[in-house]
Amino acid sequence: MTATSSSNFNHSAKRTIDMEAQAVAALGERIGEDFDAACQLLLECKGRVIVTGMGKSGHIARKIAATLASTGTPSHFVHPGEASHGDMGMITVGDAVIALSNSGEVSEVVTLLPLLKRIGSRLIAMTGNPNSTLAKAADAHLDTGVETEACPLDLTPTSSTTTALVMGDALAIALLEARGFTAEDFAFSHPGGTLGKKLLLKVEDIMRSGDAIPTVTAETPLSSALLEISSKRLGMTTVTDGDGTLLGIFTDGDLRRTLDQRVDINGTPISELMTTGAKTASPQMLAAEALRIMEENEITSLVVVDDRGDTCGVIHLMHLLHAGIA
């Protein structure tokens, strides 16, 4: 084996990335009626979506099945070779099938076609050959063909598997949006680990409530409001009507602006200085959504209000940090 310079390694890597990027970019020009038909077919599916493929296409098929399943489309992978030896029983009436094969002629997949037709499964083919046996048998064909593989021998599945993977992602996201799939739905499929924590924790799980809520009434003088801010250590206080209904907030930022005005801290009621129309959260809101609101508005806290508009808590950025959300 001869020594190879690092510049050759870099050149090879960049060429590969460029070729695969070009192959993916070309997919956009092929999104049309067949893609719409495939999405509609999957939306109407009463059973599960079965994804199948042989060899490298099989590995991509497994990933597509996993992505569909985690984004609201019940799905699993069936190995085409094993299907001919008993696993065909995993495919039932009402299921839809996505079959991957770059050539569209791989024998293990083509062998299943009469069986799929017999049980009435709708078929989506994902191939690089629109004239192949698999493509012609399908109810919808998604063209994932490439001009050449990134492999310099044009043999190893590289660009073709990348385009198939991206097409699978395109299907999954199109279906996700069509179903109105939410972050909370996603959390149900991802209960474990850091991701699960981020998705499952709700505002009510980590907010400050009860006596820990900094609160004053509209008539409270600024001096007393400052004492409330200092004692509760959240850098702000809520301002309510006395019955709990939120009227506004007063924050450290408001204080800095107030000091520039040289107001009488003992005689000026907080109602004249507070900020109205503050961003709020609901107790049932996902903590991750509360973080998004804070980031988009460049603020560090949200008042939590119930359905009646009454203050029931405060959630601060530090609470999200301690919970591992931020």
C-alpha cells in the first residue's frame, strides 16, 4: 500500500460531498404529482406503513420506517428476503408498502409484488429506474435516481442511498405537517433520555407557584415593589388587581428605565411604571415551548396564567437551565 497525502484525502471527501449534494438538489425537480399521490396514499392508509429494501437500500428503509414511526405514521421494516420465508405475515390487509431498490429489479423485492397485489396493499416504489418492474407495479413511483454514484467506480451505493434517505425524510415531514403533528405528540414517542426530558416536562412541573410568586398590586409604591423583587430573587414581579388577575409586570429592565426618569420611589404606584401586555405561558405548555418564547423575545421569565387569566406561577430561564431544558 502506498502512502497517500492528506490533501488527497481532503480532495476525495470534498468531491464525495459535492456529488451527493448535487444529487440531493436534483430531487427537488422531481417532486410533483407522484409525490402528492404517495403522501395521499399514506395518509389514507388504515393499517401500517411497511418499508422494505435489500442490502444498502434495506438499511435506508429501516431508517425511513423509524422516522415515519416517530413522526406520527405507524410504520415498521420488513426484510424482503425474510418475507418470502414467513415474514410476509407481518404485512396485512390495509397496510401500505414503500419498497426501495435503486435498480427496481432486485429479485427479493420483485418476488413480493404478486403477494402484495393479492392482499391489496397499496405500493409506493422508490427507485432510480422509472421503467423498472418495481416502478411499473407501483401506485406511485418516487424517482431517486442519480447520474453517477460518488464512488469513483460508480459501483458502491453512495449518492443513490443518500437521495433515497432524503426522499424518505421528505415524505415523513410532509405527512407530519399534514397530520398537524405537535411537539407533544413527538414527546410521546421519545420519552427517554435528554430529548424525552425536554419534550415531556411542562411549565407547571418547574414553575414557581404560591408564595414563591413575586406579586404586588397596582397601588403598591415602587419602593415596596423593589423589596418584593429582591426577596423573591427572580428579577421581576407580577402586578395583579388583588384577585390574581394579571395587569402587568415590573422587571429589572423597567427599573433601569425608571431610574432615568428620577421618579419618587415612595410615592409612585407601580401601575404607572409597569409593562403591560407581557408574554405569558400556560401551566400545560411544554417547558421547551416556554424556552422558545423567551429566546424569540429576548426575555428571561414568563408569567404563568390559567384559563381565567389569573396568575398561577412564574417560570424563569434559570428554572429551565436547572431542569436541563435550556
